[in-house]
Amino acid sequence: MDYVSALVPPVVMAVFFIGVIRVIVKTQGGANKAKEDAAVDAAIARAESTRQASNAE
């Protein structure tokens, strides 16, 4: 029975890891992708305009 107690922690960690990967993959893209991309583009544009304004002075 020692082999069972030796295998339980790695199996539990593997199941948890697979679950985390599945959540990450499922949340990529989809309906929220356009909103996320727009938010990133807006943040980049804001940072770029701030940098250009500070260089112009």
C-alpha cells in the first residue's frame, strides 16, 4: 500500500495542472477576445501618445 500513498500526490498535482491548462485554453479567444484586444490597443495608444508628448517638449 506504500505505492498508493506515493502515487497520490503526483496524480493530484497532475489533475490540478490539467485543469488549470484547460481553463487557460478555454478563456483564450472567444467573445472576450475583441474586448481584450481593444483594451490592450487603447493602453498602448495612450502610452505612445504620452511618450510622444514628453518628447515634443
